[in-house]
Amino acid sequence: MRYFLLVYDRRGARLTSAPQVFDDQQEALGARFDIERSGLGDDIEVVVLGGENLESLKTTHARYFGSDSLPAAS
């Protein structure tokens, strides 16, 4: 399983950057904590999702991937 860190702008209904990919869950959660601690505001949602690949997450968590201009995964 891989872990995908997403930073989602609720107001704009889009990801603010390309998903970050991690092989280690604790590393992904640490990165999430660092981003949240930076104070992005109430309209920004930071999540870590686990899955086999980004394509499967686009199916199970479609609300994060509604834009055709999705940034590429890093």
C-alpha cells in the first residue's frame, strides 16, 4: 500500500498541488502534521489516503479529483 497526501481547497474544489506519495504511513502523517501546523486556513483540507495507486483513489475519493486539471503525482 502507498499513502497519498492531498491538500484540497474546499472553496475552489481542487487540489492545490500534486499529491505527494509515501511508502511509509508515519512519514505521510508527519508531513500532514507539518502542513496543518503551517496554518493554511479553514478552506484547506489536508488528508492522507491509503491505496494501491492514485487511480483507485480517484474512484473511491472522487470529490478530491473532480478537476480535469489535476496536478501530476510527485
